[in-house]
Amino acid sequence: MTFERYELGEIDLQYGGHLPAAQITYKTHGTLNRQKDNVIVFPTWCTGQHKDVEWIIGPGKALDPGRYFIVVIDMFGNGMSSSPSNTSPPFDRSRFPRVSILDNVRMERRLLEEKFGIERLKLVIGRSMGAQLAFQWGSYFPDEVERILPMCGSARTAQHNYVFLATLKMALTSDPEWRNGDYASNPVVSRQRMRLTVDAWGLSQTFYRRRLHLNDRFATTQEYLDRDMPLSFGDVNDILTQIATWEVADISDNDRFNKDLGAALRAIKAKAFVMPSKTDLYFPPEDSEIEVASMPNAELRVIPSVWGHRGASPGSDPADIEFFDKAIAELLATTSPVK
């Protein structure tokens, strides 16, 4: 099936403001069974869209649509669900309000309940910002989520991570064509500078030391940096909206936990595999280890990757991808502590 759109109407947002005609897009894989107990939710990540998740879904894989009803949901700001690029004035472009991780999760829950009558999830799996959503699902709705698998992400954006996001924002807004968000066409230099920033942060020192970036295509690192490839990050205002969500991501910053991260983590009843990449500079394993220590039913499963934040992603080391797929299958085979 192609993706579908669900109209949410006017919604109030956690950090103030509202969207008058919000909508959320999604794509499903597989069939919802009669008991509605085979549901897996897979939210997208920063700059990602539902099509970017499909590589890990398929027959014979852990996320097998022959067994599970997999709902891939586009997060706000990604150009599919409500975003600066597809919202009418006065909420368009840089005037789009800040949307939180919890706003995303609440609206995903509305979609599942109102469209499908789903009240319980077998698994929430997410990568990067999608991992932040998985943590939020497990913490805020602990009796509705049996398992979570946050991969290469965190329950709260760390201070060093916040500094990284500042470099992304500077890259995106430094192009004179950005014009405070009122650009005539999507700024090319902004996205080129973002790609350079991601090249520096998204892959590890070991990745470059082993010259994996050259990969028989480039003679030098400069050739690699000058490579000609599509700038696929999307609309700049959309990216900045997702970064704004990422900056304040904190599963405890809400009416239930009042910024007590330990309490928010202890509230997660779901069986959890928390899977950082060994060499991730965005979300290092040390941060995950600290968070797992407060989670009652969690295991730390570090992906032994040199690919940094891109560990176990499309095109990365097949061994990393196999490690990830096996962990999904193992987690789905566990008994959930959520009754």
C-alpha cells in the first residue's frame, strides 16, 4: 500500500501554541490480527520518512509483515506529517511551532486508537529520534507497551548532543539564501554545510582511520568530501523544526515526572533492549548505560560497529545489520512483563 494520511484537527502543543489542522502520515506493513496483539510501531527519525524504514521490514526478517502489523509513522516536521513545508500560513516556514517528542507520541497514539482500535503494542522500535519516541512511549504509556527497542538514541538529549545540534543549526542558517526561513527555494549551501557536519559527526574516527569512506571510489578524503550526491535532507525549515524537537527531547519533562529522569525511566515496564552503536558520537554508549541502570527490565546491547551513528543502517556493515535484526527477533521472543 501507499502511505496514508490521518487528519487530527486542531491540536494544542506541549510547549505552547497549536496547529489548527494537523495531520499525520503513516504506512502499514502486514495485517492487523483479530486480537489486535501483533502491532509494532516504528516511528521515523530526523530527516527520515516512512520509506526510509522499509529496508529492515520484509519476509524472513525479524520485522516480518507475515507475522506482525507494522505501522511506520512519520514524525512531525519531516515533510510528510504536518511540517513547515506543507502547512498553511501563519504556521508555515519558520513560524511553525515547536513540537515535542510527547506531542508526537500522543498523536501517534490517537492514530492507532481512532483509526485501528489498537490499545496495546507488542513493540515500539526507533532509531535516533525514533529511539527518543520509543523511550517516551514506554515511559508515558507503560501499561500499553510490551517491549521497546531504542537504537542509537536517548531518553533525554545530553548536553554534548545539544552542542552538536547547535552546529547543525549554524550550518543550516548560515547560507545567505536562508533569509530567516523565507527563502525562495530550498537553500543548497545550507544543506551542503549540514552534510559536511554530518560527515564529521555521523561516522567515527575509526571509520575514517580504516579509510572506509574511500571505499574504492575516492583517492583522498577531500575527494570524498567533494563527492557529487543528491542533497536528500529535505526542506531546511523542516530540518530545523525536527532539530527543535530533538533539542528539548526529555521523557521526564511533562506533567507526570516533572523533569525527574530517573522516575521516568523507572516507569518503563516494557522489556527493553537499548542498542547504542559503540562509536556513536551523537548518542555514546556511556549515556545509554546510565539510562539502562534506572530501567527495571532493560538490557544494554551495544552494536559493535565502527560506523558511528550510522551503525546498522542501510549500506553499513552487514554484520552490524545482522546483529540488529537478531536482537529484534530475540526481543520479540521474550515474555513481556507488561500484563
